[in-house]
Amino acid sequence: MPGTKKVKNKSSLIRWSIVLLAVLAILVSCADISDQNHLPDGFVYVTDEIPTALLEIRYFSEDNFVGAVIDGYHAPKAILTQEAAQALKKAADNLYQQGYYIKIFDAYRPQRAVDHFVRWANDVADTKMQAKYYPDLDKSVLFELGYIAEKSGHSRGSTVDLTLVDISTGKELDMGSGFDFFGAISNHGTDLITNEQEANRNILRDAMVSAGFEIYPEEWWHYKLTDEPYPDTYFDFPVQ
């Protein structure tokens, strides 16, 4: 009967849909495993360790002091050594209890990315991002002042750049200057910011130092694990 044939066809379609969904689930699972296999032993994706961490990986965008996606950043992901990620989780848990998410701008940074910065710094004519990131400096002094260097602690895998987001509002805390702003206003202890801005910086500082990180005096967002596992190794695997 025609009605019976339609029922059989519908039943067959449902069975094939179920099979297709199962195959897709397996493929997604395999992709996740493959993704993990991109990392050398001892490294992890931060969001696997800290699901509440927010990511705004600036070097995978054009919103950075170079104004271009940086070499070695193939995906907007944050990678750290296992030790650094575990320490960061302690800080993130502490901050979550205070009502804050952490937002990460950068973590592990391939050496090829640092090389990109060096090439950019040597091209003194390229100043398209000066107004936002270094308005009070001539680009020619960035090496001299230490804003650009041929090696970065980020490439050792235990350094992270981050800020705080108020869970109740979804907004970043006002830190007085933006990420990667080259100038004295970004220094710890500067007198160029308000008491409220300094207090916001101190919330981040206290949680990070308590978890085993140390500050970088010139950059309020920059923290390095004190007991980093690879103090003399600069890695170059891509962020992907």
C-alpha cells in the first residue's frame, strides 16, 4: 500500500540520520584528539584547564601594535605549560570567588612571532597603529626602551597577559591603560592612574602573585610563573 511505503521510507531516513549524527560525533571527537596532539608534551590549552577563562588573542587579529595577524598564530587559542596553567587556575578560582573572570590576551608565543615583531620594529616607517599603542613614543626607541626584544619569556610557555572581567556586568575592569600600551601609564606603581584603577590592578596582581606568578614592572597585564619549567628554552611550535 502507498501509505506503508511512505512509513518505510521515513523510518529508513530516520535510521540514516541517526547513523550520520553518530559518524559526525566520532569525527568531532577525533578532531579534538588531533587538536590536542598539536601540542608538545607538557603544554595544554588554557580553556581545557580553566573553562571560565575568556580569550581575546590579539595577535590572531589586526588589533595589536603591529596591525596584522602575527606569524605563528593560526587560531585564537591560549596555550601554557601544564605547570603555568595549573597555577593560573588557582588564580582564576580565587578571582572567580571575588566575582571576576580572567580574560587572556596572550599566553605561549612562538619564536616566529617574536621575529615578526623584530622585523616590524626595524621598519620605522610603519606606524599605522601608533595612535592607539604608542602615541607618545617614536618607533625608533622601542628596542632601546625594551618594548621589543629578540627573545620573549612568552616563548618559554609560562607567561600570560591578562585582565579581569566583572562577572555581573560582563565588562573589563578599568586598568588605566590598555593591553600592550607602550608608556609609563602601564607600569606597576605609576602615579598616572586613579586610585580605583590602581585598586583594580591590585586585585589581579594579588591573585596572580599568590598563585606563584611574578609581575613585570613595566606591564600591569604581564605575569610569569616564578618556577617556570623551561627557563632556557624558546619554543616555536604554532598556536593552532
